[in-house]
Amino acid sequence: MCSNQELKARAHRLADEVFTQGDLAVADELVAAEYVHHVPGDQPAPGLTGLKEWVTLMHSAFPDFHVIVEDQIAEGDRVVQRMTARGTHEGELFGIPPTGTGVCVPFIEINRVGPDGKFVEHWSSVDLLGLLQQLGALPTELEGKPSRPPDEGEATVTNRPISITVSPKVGRRGSRSRP
């Protein structure tokens, strides 16, 4: 088992040498072949192969792709990193043609290390909405305004009223009173 400092150093190498520099040989050293991904959206191919495909995709879409490690926390067999990815969109990404736009995407990763010191499992939370907005694939603001102010107990989303019912049984701090 790695110490917390060793675990942080390994995770930092993964971010710097693999993701920023694109050195896939370092991935072989740090990541187990059976690496399990838990990421939003479409899942990459399983294992180390999927990780390498993801790194290749990022460098293809953003040739100047780089990751900045903002914070790290290690405990036991897991390391959490709050990071920021930056790059200029110069290649196709998810069917979006190159825009030449610089992007900045915050994300959080948790990696679990196995007994041999290699990463075996990974969870990620990425601001994909923000990325798509920066690339112009989604609007940055809600379009349209309500045709009339909503009535009490009603909320409006892009001109379509929806009804919200508030139960009188909700007490303090959102707890429900017993009948």
C-alpha cells in the first residue's frame, strides 16, 4: 500500500505526465490493465485502453491540452484531485467541429489504488455543460422569457408553466410532520 504522499505523487504524475504531456508509456506504469471508469456520459472503452483513448482524444481535440492540479487529498487507497483542464479547441470533439476557442473546464477525480500501487478504479465529475457552452454547442443563457409572470405555486421554464405543489406537512428544515 502506498503512503498518502506516495499516492498524491502518483496521481500528480498521472495528471501531469499522462494527461498534460500525453505520455502513454507512463500510463502503463501507473494504471492497471483492468482499470474501471465511472464517468458521466458515454463510458470510454474498459481498462487502460479506454484511458489511453481518452488522453488521445483530448490531445487530438485540444493540441495544447493541459491539466492543473488545484487540490489533492489522499486517504487509505484513494486520492481525490480538484483540477482544471485547459486547451484550445482545434480538432473535432463529440461531433463538434474545431472552433479555435480556448476552454477552461473544472473537474474532480477520485482514483483508487490496488495492492501493487497501480490505479484500479476511477470516478470523475466534469463540467460537461460548461464545456459545451464554451464550444458554442449549447446556449449560455436560457432563451425566451415568460409571456406572463407565473401565478403563485407555478414556475416557468422557457415559456412553459409547470405546476409545483407545496405540501403543508413540511415542517422545519424540510422534515415532514407525522399525521
